[in-house]
Amino acid sequence: MANRKIVVVLGHKAFGRSFPEQKTAIKTAAGAIADLAESKYQIVITHSNTPQIGMIHSAMTEFSRLDSKYTVAPMSICSAMSQGYIGYDLQNAIRTELVNRGIFKPVSTLITQVRVDPFDEAFSRPCKVIGRSMTEQEAKAEEKKGNYVVKEGDGYRRIIAAPKPVEIYEKDAINALVDANQIVIAAGGGGIPVLQQGATLKGASAIIEKDYIGEKLAEAVNADTLLFLTGVDNVCLNFGQPGELPLDEISAEQAIGYLEEGHFAANSMFPKVEAAAAFAKLGEEKTAIIAPIEKALESVKGNAGTVIK
């Protein structure tokens, strides 16, 4: 197990939905990461940011309404801000946990840009709800700008695209930090989605699914294990229905079959299983695991969660 590389994907449960919730919840994540560090894993972490980026976008939008000298912050900037403040809390919590265990290991957060394809069909089918609730008049104003909105309850909210990641621009920096024996937090929230225009990287109005960037990170650092830490004990067939069947170990081919049969929700387990299967298919030595955050170390030992090989 010594010096094996692992990419850990932290879900919503690791952060909560507010500053105080994040401070509390992140301690569990820090404990899980410290357990892996004690077991001599080289660790790269990526994480969710959906509640946080929504909060930042709403706050910046409200600020622009109160002071006309300021414009609404682009989604790419909101993504960068979320990477910074989540990374700040997470790296400090991990550092504290490590020091308390007598482990002296640097932890770094890297602001990470990820190339997306401008012709990705996701741009014509936005699906990610973001930001505050709007009135009908505000929603029409958003549509005039070329943005998409959706009716939700008594109001409207903006929806944006979720394209697949193509390339991580800072992958060499990530590998250099891993080789220097650091724990690295990178591509938070899926990374900042950018479009390459000549020598310029232009922020895209989009969000990248963290599970897919987790698989790209695992490829980029040549990880042995891709670990998705979530809020359920196992991947299940017929989840929440009569005949629910927890899965302990499946092959990548079985996982793909279950995806095609429609067993998993699009905005929940589907991207995790799809990304896990893609990673496991890279070789017999590659293992993907989907497990509860409280059982991270148990899962890499084969005693918890769902293993995809």
C-alpha cells in the first residue's frame, strides 16, 4: 500500500451549505484524508462546490444590483473564488489533523483551469441550477442576455451547462507537488471551465461535474485508486425501492450495463458510476471505489463501499 497514489473526490456532505456548516463538516473529511496519509498514500483531492458557488454568484449578483458601478461576476470567477475559500478551509483542517497525529506533511491548494469543448452538446442543453430565485421580469432580462432560466416554485432560477472536461492545464504543477510529497487540492468544483482561444484561456459560463474531473485527475497523476466519498454506504440497484440491492464489487463492464439500463439518477449516482467505470477500464491495476466518507480507509482496504475493477 505504501506510496500508492489516490485521487479522492469529496461530495456535498463534506462541506455543508454555509460557512459554519462547512467548518464543522470539513473535520470529518480531514480525518478521512489523514487516515489515508497515515497509510502512506500520495493524495490528490478534488471536491464539490455547488452550494458554495451558488452562494457566491447570488452575493455578487446582489452586490451589482446595489452598486451600478459593478457588474455581475462571471461564473468562471465565481468558480475560482469557491476553489480558493473551500481550499483554504480544507487544507487548514487537514494540516491541523495531520499535526495532531504527529505527521508533518504540506497541504497545498491549486487554482485549476480545465479546458472544455465549445461544441460540447451540453452548451445547448443546460441542466445545472445556479444562484438566487428571480422574478419573471428578472428572468426575462437574463434570457435577453442569452442566458437560460427555469421555473422553480414561485420564481425562476438560472441554469447553466455542464460540459465534460477535456484537459487539466495545471496537471504538471499538480504532479510536481505530488512528487514533492505534498497533499494537493486541485480542480475544486470540477475546475474553472475555460475555452482556449489562441494563447488565451477564456472562462466559460458553465460548471464541470466534480466526478468527471476526478477521473481526469486520476489519469493525469497516474493514480492507482479513484475514491468517491459520498453519503451512502454502497451503490445500489433499485435505490429506495422494494428489492433494493447494494453492490459490493462489480466490473467496469457491469457498471456500464447498469448505466445503460437506467439504474442511476442523472444528478446523483450516474456521474460517479460512469467516471468510476471509465477509470477502471484503464487497466487491471486501476480500482475505483464509491464509499461513505466515514469509511474511507476501510473502503481502500476492501471492507466498505462499492468497488469497480
